[in-house]
Amino acid sequence: MQACPSPFSLSDHVLSAGRATPDKIALAVLGSARADRWSFARLEAAVLGIAAGLLARGLQPGDRVLLRLGNTAEFPVAFLGCIAAGLVPVPTAEGLTAPELDRLVPLVRPAAILAAPGIALPTGAPCPVLADLAALMDHAPGAHEMGEPDRLAYLVFTSGSSGQPKPVAHAHRAVWARRMMWDGWYGLRPDDRMLHAGAFNWTYTLGTGLLDPWAIGATALIPAPGTAPEALALLMKRHDATILAAAPGVFRKIVAAGAPLALPRLRHALAAGEKLPETLRARWRAATGTEIHEALGMSECSTFLSGSPARPAPEGTLGYPQPGRRLAIVTEDGVEVAAGATGILAIHRSDPGLMLGYLTEGAPDLPLTGDWFLTGDLVSADPDGALRYHGRRDDLLTTGGFRVSPLEIEAVFQSAPGVSDCAAAAVAVKADTEVIALAYAGTAAPDALAALAKTRLARYKQPRLYFPLPSLPRSANGKLDRRALKRLLTEMT
């Protein structure tokens, strides 16, 4: 991949392609009560207005700005506006409570908060709260601050395997590295109309649904807040969506009725956020006649492994490292495993999309094992280089001395009659004893599922408990919340 140019600005790069077509729609919010359409010219004017307005209110380049904004277009505009001014935006999920925010604020020490009405704020307002977004956008525009591509651009939070939020520090060059996804995952073109089904302030939506389409001059389509997943097919048809991006849970709801879907302009779909079940992929293909191309990624490096229209993933695999990525499969000590063996997927420290590190009191700390950042994802490689996913290292279930991936168990039940959704978890039945449990939504009887398990799974992999639930705990973006599921099943045991 060509090196990131210098000087460089993330916001300038994202908006530069749109200057050739200033009147083209950059963003359309679909299904809202009022038309919400942003041309590329309007988008950049609002971004640079916020940039100048924030500096006029006394903020200094390098200051951190906590974003407490809802699922509206103002969120990405504020994000890019901060970056254009040389400020460091800190996006946060709309649903966070004041106590949760109180735990985050000391980690990032914001100089200001950009807030929307009705969104929770930290207790005691530790810094100025700016709520006049419209006035900021109408400010006389400033300019994009240019500088070294390795300088800090933004912070996002991830809990990783610890369950505790950690601020991830990303450089401006991170958006340049995303160009590896254009061909390595998306098959993205300037004439595309990309519909992303997630919330604006989810990093998957922010990158795949907004920044990348804009950087190539394409149109981003986002459903209005509250849009039911079942309504997405009609929105895609009405608005000529050519690519759909979503979490697997959203695809599951779109095809729940089992009827064919007429989407004449849709070229393909993109999935990330959690592993896509092969049964769901097949149901989508049958309903739409299009493929879902899956990617594996993380907040620390976005996506780096995927199938694509140009090189689809062989059945049962995640696909291939995106062109330009340097990945390896290693042991806990950073030693590459033998061909075909399962190990930890690792990213080389030279990858331009890799974070600067986790924010600490001093400089960002990048935890490395030798020259590798260990993702925690367990994979193995086929002879042709395609990688097979075996789950998260921290998600593995331990039973009878064996380590078992929940994905292996779930795959048995995903196509079972009467099961619309399922997940495996370890549940404590005594102080020192855990067993495998299966939670599922649907009408299947536990006895029938237990009988199926006996024919498809070794004894130590078979669930000992079955929990029929109205639905599995999932985030607003459709991602399975395994920690919440384990808590729920523990309470029910």
C-alpha cells in the first residue's frame, strides 16, 4: 500500500473526493419525519464551521472533546469538525448512563462536551458543555489543520477481554489505511449508495457507513433512529441501495419472514461485529440472490481480514488478509504456529491502521509481543491462505478439562427446527463447577435439541442446560452481548 502522504488530515482526506461533486448527496437519513439530506458542499461547510466555532470558544488543538450526541447526522459532522480543528473527539454510545460516563471521564480528561438534548452527561459537568450545534455549524468556516499522519486524531472506547472500558488512541493515518478495505472487502465505487444499519456513533457505522463512502465520493444512507430492521428491505429498494452493511443480527431479522426480497440495485452486503453463521448467509443468498462478504476487525485496527466481491471467502472461512495487511498466526509468545494449526491472529506493528495504543497517563501504550499485536481471535489457515475463525480466546468455554469454542456448538443448532437464534455460554451450577448451556429463541423443545446434540457433538461439547428465551441479549446494533447472556443464565440457574 502507498504510504500515507504528509502533511495529512483525516477530515480533509474524508471530504476531498466530494469537492469534485459538491451538489451530490453525501448523506441521506432515511425514513425520518423531515427530509435530512446533506450534499458534499453542505457537509464540508458544516464540518469547517464547527472547527472554527470550537476554536473561537477557546479550545486549543490537542484538547479532547467528549461527544454526547444522539443517532443523528450531527454526530459525524461534530466528529470531523473536531478533527479539522486539531481537537481530539471522543465518541461515546448514546445510551451510556451518568455513572458509566463518570468512569470514562477521568480516562480522557475532556476540555469540553458536545451535547444534544436528552442525552446523559457526566455528573457535575467536569468541563464546559456546548449544546449549540446549529450555531457552531453556521460559524464562518475554518480550515483543516494539516500535520504529521502519526499524530493523535481521535479516541474510541473498547472493553476488549477485560470488560473494563479502555480508550483506544488512533492516528490520522488510520483513515488512509482504510483504503485497503475498498477492494479487500467492500468492492466500493464512487457511484455506490451504501446503506449501513447501525447507529451513527458505532465505530462500524462511522467507518464503513460514512467515512469510507465519503472518502471515495459515494453516498451514505443511514436509517432514521427507531427504524425497525424489518423495514430495511423496503428502504433499500426505495433508495436504490447498492451495498448493505450490518451486524449479523440485523440480517437475521430482515430474512425472518423467509420470503424472497426484491432488491434490484443491491450488489452485495457486508457483515461485521460478530461471526456470521453460515446458515444465515445461505438464507440471505436464497432471499436476495446476493452474497454477504464478512470481515473480522476490532476497535484497535478496524477490519483487516475479509472476503470481497473480487475474492470471495471459501465456504466456512473468513476470507483473506486484505491486500497490504501483514498478519500472522502465533502462539502466546508471538511465535508463528505450524501450517494449519490454530493460534492467535496477530497484526504487525507496522500496519498503518493499527492504533497508537491504549491511552495512559503518558504516551499511548501499544502492547506488543515481539513485533506483533495479538488480537485475541483464534484462527487457522487453509492451504490457499484463507483463514478459519475459532472464536475469541476469552470466549472459549472450559468443560471437563477441554477448551471449546461456543461457535462450534452454536453451529449445530442454528439450522435446527424451531430455533431462530442461539448462543452457548458457560454457567456455574456449583461454586467450582461450570457447565455448557444453550440459550435459544424459538419454539424448539429442550429434549429435541438435546437429542440433536447427541448426534452432532462429542459428549464434552454437548450443552447440559437449555434455556428457551423470548430473545437473546443484543446491542442496539444487533451484536450478541455474551457477558449479559452469561449473567442472565446465571440468574436463571
